[in-house]
Amino acid sequence: MISADDLIALIRTYNPKTNADMIADAFAFGAEMHDGQFRHSGEPYFTHPVAVAAILAEQQMDDATVITALLHDTIEDTKATYAEVEKRFSKEIADLVDGVTKLTNLQLNSSETKQAENFRKLFMATSRDLRVTLVKLADRLHNMRTIKSMRPQKQAQKARETMDIYAPLAGRMGMQWMREELEDLAFRVLNPEGRNSIIRRFITLQKETGDVVEKIQADMELEMDKAGLSVDIYGRAKKPYSIWRKMQEKEQGFSRLSDIYGFRVITQSDADCYAALGAIHQRWAAVPGRFKDYISQPKTNGYRSLHTTVSGRDGKRVEVQIRTVEMHEVAEAGVAAHWSYREGVRVENRFAVDPARWIAQLSERLDEDHDHDEFLDMVKLEMYQDQVFCFTPKGDVIKLPRGATPIDFAYAIHTRIGHACVGAKVDGIRVPLWTRVKNGQSVEVITAEGQTPQATWTDIAVTGRAKTAIRRALREEDRERFIRLGRELVRVSFENIGKEVTNKALKTAGKSLGLSNVDDLLERVGAAEITSREVVSAVFPDLAKSVGNEIEARRAVIGLSPDQSHSRAQCCQPIPGERIVGITSRGEGVVVHAIDCEVLVNYEDQPERWIDIHWQEGTHSVTNTITLELTITNDAGVLGRICSVIGEHDANISDLVFVDRKPDYFRLLMDVDLRDTEHMHIIMNALEVDSNVASVARHRDPERAGKVQRRS
């Protein structure tokens, strides 16, 4: 552990005006509070806060951030209080320490929903002061550097969190060096054999070819001297995890990977960047499609650089990044560049873009009603993006993540444009909406009045903004559809008891069921969360028995012993009037299958489990659920008419799912509760007569073989 004097000396290398007394006081206070506490490794616990402070000092952070690092666990793990920290240091430092404490309490776990909620809170907290996140990242970095002292299970958990959350967050903050180190440390835990295999290949390659990096660097320095450019050149082999990821993405072995070496050329001016690029391209052949100009089109985190890949010495591909000293500071320090010092004075780097703006924009888009998983998807998409730049017909630049489509482009312009999108032209040519746009292309969005988002768009869109807008619109559309469907279901149920549906009756039912308004009640009915019988029962409890399928079950199958119960297999959904067979099942009694069920082939070699059974003759009062697959025209009133037809034939709709939506047709699965085969054929014939029903058929699903409907 470094001493207080060593830490102060480190800070003075970039900030001679540091408040050394306050740094020393924070060091002493932290040591006192953590006295007697130890880490898993057996070291005094205070070695950890000191190491975190040193990491931030190496990034040339301000005094408040370094002091926060020294104290970041005091409120959480010691007797120190917020008031004590505020009184002894300052409100700014107390708020920062409190912010880190709150982030520490947001422990991520294997539950995706909880992880999403933690992620939401993390960003809400980050939007108040970005330095909280910087301390948390440094905290995670030191914990990963010393992770070997933890239990293997805990190591794996922390490594997964680091790979999923902290590493991409560091990259999004522009701190690429930290992202690479976090990824490599996590990779060491999650896949040690994979990492070691790459390191072994590097050692073998170096024995065969010598120090390739040193040779290529010398070649580049020679070309820069010829061009009269004063530059600094740094070369290195890429990190093991970076190479592993390329191997997975390209589905190639190590021997086939070419761009495993990277070089940085640091120039004195913007003009020198382009001059250096010209010198490199004159000396080596550029690889087509691998040039990116992030100087004229910077990334949203302020990153600027020229990227190119060339065939270097012995035909080996090498990646080259060319940038100025100021650009390099932002590329290395990311958000920390906002606190950079030069000659002891805080200076503003003209290329540094505050990522707090990105986080603030993200926070503004948070709607408390959003689905947690949806939010997590959106955040991950935002963080992992690698941008492309497209143009509107007027020449405005739209930034999108790699792999984005015209749908993303439309929503990037305005949500209203996205909702109304019906097509797109790329460079003047009409293309499908799932087309992946590329750098420099011009995109024109074609809109139409009355168009609404399609469910398939969520699979086409890439950006979090587009996906969120589409899902919100679909939810609103589903609500309207469920309300219409619920109104029809309730109307039919009321007619079955000779009553008329009135707004007053619906209000009474809603109040009885704990719902605030009629639309909420109808939406619940349409979404099959509440049955129409429950609505009728809330108003006319004595008449409700004649509605729906909730009649007490009786034994309907002949051939069972008195102690045997039976249940309907959901793979074939047998109903009275069909030939059936029983299969004995542990825990389920006898499972009844239709004689032509595909699943029965699985029991051909188990004849002892087969039972000869048949339905009891006569009228069955017990209703049974079957699934119908319908294709209907996308016209107003069609779905309501279908529901009315089913209700008029004394059947009940218990569930309805749209499986495909097209501009002209809908395909849906509808669960209908009916008595027997005769009842089923009457309903199917009535539906087929409707000119807006293209097809109706019984739907059976062998994948549901393990599910049953209990009867007795």
C-alpha cells in the first residue's frame, strides 16, 4: 500500500496546487474508520480504497474525486456517517461518497429483471454526478485485479457482471484502456483456457517471426521521417479477449486472424493526421472497407481518430489509429479528460464531450412503466454501439449504431416519422426496411398517413430509441384492440342471460373488481386477465352461473378404475366425439390423447402404459378448450364479428394471440371453450361462412405434450 505522502506526490505531478492537507486528512480518516477490517486476501481493508484513489490519481482526477475514493466505503462499512463526512470535508465530497454507497448497494445478480432495475437506478444516480461512476469503475477495476482471493463462485459472478455492465460502461465513457483491462481480467476468470491458448499462440508466433511489432514500428517511423512529420508511434499486440472476440465473430481460428497488431500514430495537428495517413497508404496497401474518419465525424463520447487497416510487413494486416495529442488524451482518459491538468492548471480539452449528456438523455427516456427487460436491452444497445453516419436528403448527418436499418434512421429523425414509415430509399433505390445501412449512404424515409408500427419492427430495429418507441406504440394499439375485444365478449355474455350491457353496469363491475374505469375493465377482459363471467357475476351474481365454462367437472371418460383421475393432453386437446386412448403418467393419473396424436409414437414401446378408454355417450356439460388457427382480413369490425359468432353459438373465448400481422391479413390462435366435436364443427362452419375469414383450422402443438388440463 502506498503512503499518504506517495499519493500526494502522485497528485502533485499533474496538480501542484492540490490540497495536500485535505488529502492527508482523508487518508488518516479512512485508515481510522477501516482499522481492524481485512480483505479476503488477509490484507488490511484500507489497502483497497488507497489503490482506488491511486487509479483515479493516475487519471489526473481532481481532489474531490480522489478523496471520495479514499472514503468510498466509510459510510457503508464503518461507523462514519454522511453528516460526519460533510462536516469534516465538504458537502460535495459527502454527496459523492453517498452516491458511491448507493451504487454499491445495487448488487447485480443472475436475475435479469433485477439486473435491469439495478441498471436503471445506476443511470439515474449517474446523471447527477459522473464522478460517482468513475469511482465505482476504479473500485471494480481494483477488485478485479485482486479477484483471486475470492471463492470461485463469487469470482465467476463478479466477472460476468464486469463483462456485461462495467466493461462496456467504461468503454461508453471513453475509457477504452479500462474497458480492455476489465474485459481481459473477466476473461481470465470466465475462460482461462481460452485466454491461455491465445497467449501460447502469441509466444509461438513471436518465436517464429521475432518481434513483429518492433519491426513494423521501425518501418512506420522511417516513412514518417521521409514525409517530414514529427510523430510518436506506439505498437502492441491486441489483448487476448479482443482477439478471442474476433475469432468468435469471424468464426476463424487464430492462424487465420490477420489484424492482431495495433499501432497509434500521435501527431501535432489535424493536418498532420491526414498527412500521416497518406504516407502510410503510399507505403502499404490499404484494406478496402476498413477506413474510418472519426475526426470529421466523432463518436458521441468525443472520440476522434483516423482508423485504417493495411497489409504491413510480410503481408500481415495491422490496424493503425492516427490522432493528435489532444485527441489521444480523450481517447485514453475519456470522461476523465474533463478534469485534465496541464502544467498544474486545469485546462479544457476542446475535443472532450461530456458523456453526462448521453446519460441525461437516456435518463429522460426512462418511463417508470417500461418493462425492465426492455430497458436493459435498450441500455446494452446504447453502450455497445459502433457508429455509422448516414445523410438525410437535405444533407443532415444522422448517427446510428452499426447494423442499423431505415427503421432506426426514421426514428432517429422523429418518433412521428418512425411511426408513419412504410418504406425507404437508400442512395435513391427502394430497399426493404430490414436493409443494413452503411457509412456515407443517403437515406430517404417514405411515410404514409394512417400507418402504425408493425410488431415485426422490433426484430428489425437496432437502436434502443426505435425499439422503445415501437413497443410503446404497440402497447397502446394492443390496449385499444383488447378494449374492443373485451366489449364484444362482455356483450355476448350479458345477452346470454338476457341483459343489456350498459355503462353503469360496467362501472359497477369495475368498481367491484377494483378497477378505476370501464376501459381498464374491458382491456382486462380482452387480454383474458378477467373472464366475462366475472364481470356478469359482479353485477348479476345469481344469473352468472349460466355464463362461461366454469361448471363443476364430472367423470366423462369410460374405462378408468374408481381410483384413477384423468386429464386432457394439451398437445392434441381431445374432446368428446373423438376416438381417444389413455396413457398412464406418474403424478398425472391417466392422460387422455386423441387416437391420432403425434406424441403417441413416443409410447409405442411401452404397451403397459396404454389404457383403452372412450368418452361417455350423451351431452357433455363440461366444456373443453381447443385452439383454432384463423387467418382474417385486417378490416374494421372483423374480429368483433368473429367473437360475436362464437358467443352466439354458446362458446367462450378464453385466450387470443396474434402470431403474424401483415398489412392486409392477421393470423391468430384462439382458445375456444366448447362441448364436443359437433359443437366444434358448428362453430368452425359458422366462421368459414364469413367472407373476411380466409381460413379456419384446428391447431395442435406436439411441443405442449407435457402439459395437461385437469378434469377429475
